[in-house]
Amino acid sequence: MSHTTLPKIELHMHLEGAAPPAFVRGLAAEKGLRLDGVFDERGHYAYADFNEFLKVYEAATAVLKSPEDYRRLTREVLARAAEHGVIYTESFLSPDFCGGGDVGAWRDYLAAMQEAAAEAEAQDGITMRGVITCIRHFGPDAARPIARCAAETAGDFITGFGIAGAEMVGRPGDYAWAFDCAREAGLRLTAHAGEWGGPDMVADTIRDLKVERIGHGIRAIEDLALVDQLAEDGIVLEVCPGSNVALRAVSSWQAHPIEKLRARGVKVTISTDDPPFFHTTMTHEYDRLADVFGWNEDDFHDLNHVALDAAFCDAPTRAALAKRLDAAR
Ligand SMILES: [Zn+2]
């Protein structure tokens, strides 16, 4: 069966990473920009491994040059997500790509994205919140102005702060200043860890950055004491199985540890990460989970309530979304 119309809560989706190839090609053509090495002969994003993925990601992102480009991108991405039943999405936003970390420039980009999000909410019934992410491989010094952008624009729309990029650069504690700054501004915290790094990276991230959610976190499975700790502390994992398979963080869907983590009591959620890069959608993720692990409508209902409980939104928004999840039963 297909799970297209089932209402879904998504917590981990990078805005630029969700840009459809046709959208990026169209924008490049309008601007007369060349995009060498970004697409394969079928027009898909082309990369062989995680480092190439990051390079292609940044090359594709380079065609996005103005708040208006980001308004159009946001509207496009939300329309595509809504087609797969997503009623709430948290999108990772990177001021590094939107004004280079300058707060004034960032405000202009943010206003454009919020305009698109309001339109999508009215027209497509999808609610978006923004989680500002610093880029790990740009280094700790570069993370500071990004945290300031986040702190300055924290509110109803920008509700969280996190870190993305190459996980094996530095240690989590190197970024503690940025996370402290964001936490003091009232933002809720998540961080990519345990996608490439081992259980120690997950444990250090929780200890040093004091996050309540972990992006991926799948390699926690290599340390069952840590898994039990995650379950006991209620740390939520933003698991993106299609991404993990595409980037070969795991060898196959069958080998993915999500079912073991869930069975041991860890709060797991499902997201697409960078859907067109990984040839996935939320529908595809659900279809595979049903095929491979036998997850049924009850499992998906529980999954979405776990995700909604962990969402970085206010109580009225959460209550309204809960009604929509329950009405679909
Ligand atoms: Zn991610």
C-alpha cells in the first residue's frame, strides 16, 4: 500500500537539500550560471560519497543568491512535502548561505522564507518551523555569528538551533559557545551526531551541547548502555533511513538499526534529510518501513505523535496538529 495521504510530522529536512533538481536548473538558467559536476546524465544530483555530496550540495546552493530565490525555494519545497501528507516540517536553515552570517542580511532572507511558509500554510495545509544550523566543517569561529543570527531572530517561527555538515570535523565541545548562545535566547537544540561518528560522538554531543534531539544517532546502536541511556533520558532521534542507505552509512534498509533502537525504547522519528539527493520522499520512507519492518498504521500513528511531542513548536500549534493526526485515524 502507499502511505501518501497519511498525515506526517517531519523534524529533519535541510531547505537547500530539498531543492528539486529542476528548480535548481531553472534558477541557474535564469541567471546564466553554469552548474558543472552537479547533475548526472539523468538529471539527478551526482555524488559518489558523503564528501562529494557536501560539495555538490554547496555547488547547487550557490545558485540561490537572494531572498527572492529563497522565497521561491521555500514555497516549492513545502508544496512538494505537502503532496506527501506532511502537515508539519522543521526545516534546517543556514545563514551561512543566506547573507554569510550577517544578521541584517539574514533578516531579509528570513522574511522571504516566512512569507512563503505563510502562503504554504494557507494553501497547502503545511506548517513550517525553522531550525537554524551552523555548518560544522566551517569551524567553531564561523558558528558564532550563525548562533547570533539565531538568537536575534528567535521567536514563533525560528524555534531551534543545530549543527549540520561534516560530523568528523572537530569535537562537539568546540561548538559549545554557539549552543550556549542559542539556548540563552530560548531556542531548542538538536545536533547531527552518530551518522558517521560512533557512540562516543553521540554521548559527547548530549553532554557538551545539551541537546534534546540528535540528528541520525544511529551508531548509538554500537553501545547498548548508551541506547538505554537515550531511552531513559527521552532523547529523540531524527532518523533518516533513506539518507543513511543512499550515503551508505548503513549497508541496506534491512541492516538499518531503527527497529532495534525503537524496540529498546528509544524515541525514534522519521525524516527525509535531503529528499531529492537520496531519491526519497516521506511516502517512500513509510512504504519501506512497512515493507522491511512490517510497520502498520498504528506504528505510524505512534511515530507521528512521538515526532509531534518532540517538535520545536508552541503548545497551540502542537494541539492543532495532534487533532489532525487523530482525525485521520
Ligand atoms: Zn541532516
